[in-house]
Amino acid sequence: MNKKRVTAEPSSELRLLAEQRLRDKLSIDPDALTSPQDMRRIIHELSVHQLELEMQQEELMHSRAELESSLDHYTSLYDFSPLGYLTISNKGKIIQANLTSSRMLGVERTRLINEPFLRFIAPEYIPVYRALLESIFKLKAPGCCEIVLLSAEGIPAAEAQTPPQGHNVRVEAVHLSKSDECQLILSDITELQKRSRALQAINNCNQALLHAQSEEELLQQICTIIVETGGYRMTWVGYALDDEEKSVLPVAKAGYDAGYLETLKVSWGDNEHGQGPGGSAVRTGRPFTTRNMQADPRFAPWRKEALARGYISSLGLPLKTDDHVFGVLNIYSDKTDAFNDEETALLSSMADNMAYGITMQRNRKEREEVDLKIKQSEARYRSLFQNKHTVMLIVDPDNGSIIDANPAAVSYYGWTLEELCRMNISQINLLSATEIQAEMQRAKKEERNYFIFRHCLADGSFRDVEVVSGPITIQGKSLLYSIIIDFTERKQFQESLIAINERMHLIMSATNAGTWESMLETGTNIWSEELWKLFGLEPHSVEATIDNWLETITPEDREKIQMEYRDAIENGSEFNSIWRTRQVDGSFRWLMSRGTPYRNSGGKVVRFAAIVIDISERKKEEEEKNMLESRLRKSQRLETIGTLAGGIAHDFNNLLTPILGYAEMGIMNLSSEEPLHEYFNEIMMAAERARHLVSQILTFSKSQESTTAIVSVQAVIEEALKLLRPSIPVTIGIEQHIDTNCRNILADSSKLHQVIVNLCTNAFQAMEASGGVLTIELREIMLDNNTQRLFPKLDAKRCLQLTVSDTGTGMDEATMERIFEPFFTTKMVNKGTGLGLSVVHGIIKSFRGEIAVESHVGKGTSFKIYLPLVDEKSEKRQANSTHANGHGTILLVDDEQAALKVMSLMITKLGFNVDARNSPLQALEVFRRQPEQFDLLITDLTMPEMTGFELAEEIHKTDPKLPIIMISGYGKNVHDLSTINRVGITRTLNKPVQMVQIASAIHEVLPVTQDPAP
């Protein structure tokens, strides 16, 4: 507008008006003005007119000032209005423009005049604008449209400003009828449209939250909505991983990507790859913006790839649940500084809703999985429960009511289903109500799941039952299932196992257990409070990770367990393993784990849940059980060998009887000077050695009973060492630790002497080459639990411990397994028979004792003997060996012809008449014909037609007072006192017998008759 022209026009008009009025006043004839009065009047009028003119001039000046002020105010409003104003000619050129429109177009106002407005409009919007102008100028009616403005082409760069590209503008047009021009009013609606798109995106995302069927679907829908509705270049969602690099893993995307995410490496750690919007948002939990990727140094790792795809700015929004950031929503724009505070706030709200939706999807999925498992479990339960073979009950643990019973239970107990469901478990179980309630609570808490009860049936009978019980949830209520197994008929066969079973179940009920869960996608691990103790760790002292768990496993087991766990994850199989952990005190703890994989809807294993049980006590029991079984197998092997040895000894003694007898009688008939005397003497010595060997065999096989008496072990040790000392090399020292206050034992002193000599001989022979120390210890001890478990047959709690130790070569495990076997020896030829330790073992067993050995190669050997104590003092027995010639008739019976002949000769030499028979039936027949003829019966024990015991019974039916001497080559049964007393055996002898033994035995049972002196 031309401001000067507007202000000059009123002044000119006033001036012209004043001059006209003055001319009108001065039109009076000057000649008529002659009098002074007229002159004064005229002067006065002129003065008045002058005042009027001055007042009018002042009013005009005031009006002019007001007009200029109003014009300035209008100009300011026009130029600085938030709306752009353009006056457009009917040719489409700009005639007039305010400053706002100049800024919108990015060109100085003076340069806009006469420029076509079309040059500032994006090409795709030009048809819309032309249609608007055509309507305005033809119809003369107002109109509007929406266009996008660009900088004008052809405007010099120096003259062009730098407006934001792509302004969205609303154009309102009004026709100016006087000048055939139109007025355009421009409104910048860019931010309004952005807010509108953001609100629409939020609304669409909320709809997706309501209708998405899975987490993956939800993520993809939201990414698509942000790009398509929000108008952004690209968006993606990433989850924060708990790995070493603290990675952010993309899980969904939408928009123009072109492989960008494949090159992307984002971390939520405070490192180079964690300074971008995504990593910073996860790390800080707050929105983070890159306004210009080209200029922001923090975006350097991704700048090249981002700019190549048209990304200019980006926004990272944290995804949180319960103050825990688990992911990030990243939005990319192709405009600089595309995210103002208001838009960031709107998008942050959308991200919060998205995080909530993800959490809800996960919770819903878990609930669906739980519901499915419950349904499957109930279906399996119903299928199993309705079987007709296994008795099952469902019981309410709170009050003991029977909730349900299967057909097998109805058949077993004898009540109908309706009757059972009206009963309480206390009406079946014979325990008190308090005890039953306690047991149900144990089963409910899984402290125990195996029980043994007595149950009452409908017919009044009682049955012993095994009950396996545990918690089960049916229709949301916690109940107990019970599986009942009747073992009444099996009970008598299980007595030996009851103690072991009870001990095992007690261990199971007291076993510590813990649980763990591993979220494979996030790397999160959850350990129960109990698990830390099982792993030997202070609670929460380290992070609950797979690596920290593996560190608690002993190195010997670690690699195996790691491979089993990896295989379980890769194959989606159960993780069932056993390993050891070392505790703070250095001890080992055995742990057993049972783990189950859980899959997502795509079949991928995403979680593992497992229980870990302390099985240390079970492992310890298994080791003890194996040791006992080993000892049992060893004992059975020795018993078998002993039985065989006893049979051999019987035949061998029958062979020795004539050898020893004839040699003895030969010596009696020869003078010592004759050569045959020496020959017979050598035969007797060899036979004696053979008899001693057989005696050892019988002792080992427990077939030859010892003559026991009260024995002082201290005295036997002293006597044995006196005998041994001269034969022990001087390089071997002897140490004695003898408790002289030890009480006595019940034993055969000669056999105990044999045990000590044998053990000491073995000890010094093990040290002959290098020397050493032989140690003998004697003391009273109280048996500890370990010793009692090793030797359950030891009756006494307190016993005598005799220890013989050496510092010799020692033995390995394989040798110790066989040292008590007959004929097993590690000595050189002619150094031993292999019977020494087997005889020692047999002697100790005959004393109701036990023997154990400890040895290490190169460190020596120690034998420990445990013998029960007696309080009586030892007594010395004096042998009576009176011999006399006899008179009378003796009936001699033996199926072995050689033994029969030699014993007949020996008895005849003693002065008796002998009727010798090799058939017990013949002997019985002879005796029955003339019983008064015989004074004594001497019979063998083992004969084919009848045993010596049976013959004795038949003889006593005819003459109950006839004395009987029983002889046996296998002494296992000849010392059976109950049988001996029952059939009336007067005396027993063991083969081979010598003449002096027969004479002594006959002397004991028959009256002594001396011949008169010559």
C-alpha cells in the first residue's frame, strides 16, 4: 500500500475549503467599508475565522495521527499474522503478500511480487489449486483446498530462504470483486496433521492391542500402523538381551528397511554401540532422540547405512513393565528434527500401551499353557483313575473326606461308591485322626509320598497296604491322590527289606530340594531360595546364570553336565542329570535334577523348569549297600569253598586213619635202633602234618568245632611272641600296646595262639627285605555306627580289638579281595600253603568275631580282629591221659574197610574183644540177637545204609545204657550237642584216630580194669 498518498489527501481538501470560505467573506465591496465600526467588525470576524481555522487545523492533525497509528497497527497485524495473506491476480500472479506468507514460501516479500504462485506448489497438488482458482474467478464464490508448498524453482539461492521442506498448507480463497483479484489465506497445518496422524496411530495401536492373537502378531501390526498411519520412514522393535554384549535383538519391523536391520548392531550397554536412540532408551528408561543423523556424533556407527536409506532423524522409546525395560520401539523419519516434544509424548504413550499389551500377551499365553496342562492333567487323571486294577482314592487333606474312589477301590474295600464318598479316611486307616492329619499334610507338602498303613475293609478284616500319595489340583481345589497297594501276602518276604525301605523313605522325606527356571530367549534365570544352599552359595551372592551354576559343579562332572544341558535345549528333551558340588567345608554334595522344557506357540523351546534334589544320603547308602553286598558275596564264596573243603577233609581223614594207625602200631613193635622204626616214625610225622593240614581245612570250613574256654588274650599274645621272637630278623622291631585291663574272651586258646602266630608271621615276612616295625595292639572299644554297619553279626556293643600291623609292602584292592580264600597266596613256592589267612578267618568266625584288613601298596598292612567280651576269669585245664588194659567186647562199625581193620587191631591190642562190621544193618542185627554180649559200641558217623546217629538210636531201643563212641572224618555234625544228647552219644572222636586216643576214650566210658602185676 502507498502510505504517503493516504495521508496527503485530507490536508489538501481542508486547505481548499478554507480558501473558498475566505473568498466568500472578501467578496464585500471595499468602498462600503468606510466606518471604523465596520472595520472593527470585519477584523473581529477575521479573528474569529482564524481561530476556527486553527482549531480545524488541530483537529485535522489529530485525525491524521490517529489514522497513521491505525495504519501501522493494521500493517503489523497484516504482516505478522499467523496466517499467510496473498493477493492473486486473475492471471495467477502474486500482487501483494504479507511477511508470514513470505516465510511460508521461503522467499523475500519483494521478490514474490509478480511471481506465479504455482511455482511454490508441489506438482501433485497443482491440479487442485488450479481448480480452486477457476472456481473463484468464474463463480465469484469462496473456496478452499489443501496443498504442499515447496521452495520456488528459479529463485536465486541467495534470495531464497530455507523453509522446512514439504509444508502442508490449507488455502482459503475469497474473490475481490472491485479489482477482479482474489485473496488467499494460507494456514500451516503440518503440525496439526502430524498430531492427527499420531493420534490415529495411537488409536489403531490400541485396537491392535485388543485384537492381536499373539505377541508376534501384535508387534508386527504396531510397526505397520506406525509407518502407514504415522507416515514415518521405518520402524522396528527390539528386545534387550542379557548376554555379554547386552545386545538389542530386532524382533519386528515395518517400512523401508532394505537390509538395514541385518547390518545393525545395537547394545544397551554404555559403549560405542549403545549411544544411539535404541540403546540409550533401554539403558536409561527414557525416550531418546537423534534430531539429525548427519550431524549427531553419537549416531556415527550407523550413519552411513541410515543416510543411504533416507533416514534423517529417529526416536527410541523404552518398553517397560514394572520399571523393568525389556525392549525398545525405534521410529525413523526422512525429515530433520521430526519429533517435537508433543509428538514424543504422544508416541511415548503409545509405547507404554504397547509394552502393556506385550505383557498381557505373555501372561495370556502362560495362562493358556497352564490351563491346557491342567485340562490335560485332569484328562490323564480321569483316564488313569477309572482303571479297575489299581486301587485309588481322592482325599481332601484338610478334613480327610473321601472325595472320589475308582472302581478298583470299590471292589477292594467292599463299600459302594456312594458309601465311600460319605466316609472319612479315618474310618479306613487305623491310625488316630491326629496321626492321619499329620501324614496328609506331609503328603500335601510333598515332604513324603510313600506310606505303609493298615486299612479296614467292609467285611471287618485288616490289610497291610502301601500308599503312594501326593498333591493334585482338581477344579481349582488342592486334594490328595492315594494309590493303595495291598502287600499283606508279601509282607513275610519283605521283612529284611523293611529297614532299608524305611531308611530310604526317611531320607527322601528329609531331602532338601530346590527349583530353577531358565528363560532361553532373555537369558533370565530364577533360582529358588533353597537352591543356593544346595549349590554351596550364599543366597544372591552371584547372579543366577547358567555359567555360575556350572561353576558350582566339580570339574570332573562339569563337562558332562554342560553337554547334557546343551543337548536338552537343542533337542527340546528333558534334562535329567546327577552331579556333585563341593561345599564350603570341602565335602561333596550329590544333586539330581529333573528338568522339563516349555515351548512357545511356534514349537520353540523358550523355557526350562527343573527341580534339584539332594541325593547325598542316598548315594552314601548305595555305597554302603554295595559294600555289604560285596561282603555277602565274599562270605558266600568262602562258605562254598568251605563246604567243598569239608568234603575233601572227610575222605582225607579216612585215608589217614589206617596210615597213622599202622605206623603207630609198627613203632610200638620195633626198637628204636631198627631201621624200620625210623621209617615208621617218618610216616607218622608225615601223617601228623597231613592231619594238621586237614584240621586247618576243617577249621576254615567251620566243620571242626573248637573246645572253648575263658581265655586271657594278653597271656596268649605273650606266649606267642616268646615263640616268635627268635625267628624274627633283627631288622624288624616289635612294638606292643597291650591294655592289661582288658577282659577275657570265650575261645580256644590254641587256635587263638595259631591266629596270632599266623598274622605275625605274615607281617614279618612282608618286611624281610627292607625291615620295619611289627605292632601288636590290644584294647577294649565301643563299636561305632560304621563298624556296626560293616559287621552286623557282632552282637556286643563293646568288644575286644586286636590289631596286628606292619610297615611292609602292602596290598592292592584286588589282592585284599582274595586274601581269605583257601590256597590263595602271594608268596613264593615253598613259602606258604595259602591256608593261613583262610584258617584265621574261620577261627575268628568260630569265636563269633569279625576280621577286617586295611592296606595300601608301599605303606603296610593292618589286620583288626573284633571279639566279644566275657566277664569270667580264665581257668586252666589239666589233661588226664590214663591208659589201661581193658576187658570186654566192643562192637566196631565203619563202612571204610581200611579204617575198620586198623581200628580193630588197635582195640584188640588194648585187650578188648572186637566184633568189627562194615555194615550198620549187620551190626544192628548182631546186637539185637545178643545185646548182653557187648560192653561198648564204636561207630562211624557217615555211612551209606544209616548214619551213626540213627544206629545209636536203634541200639538204645534195645539197651538204653550201652555207652557209644562216635567217630567222624568230617566233624561238622559230630559236635552237634543237641543231637548227641538226644541219641545218647557218650564220647566223640575225630579221624584220624591214634591208639592213645582210642584208649583214652574207652577209658572214659568203661570201668577201669587193671591186670595183676606179674
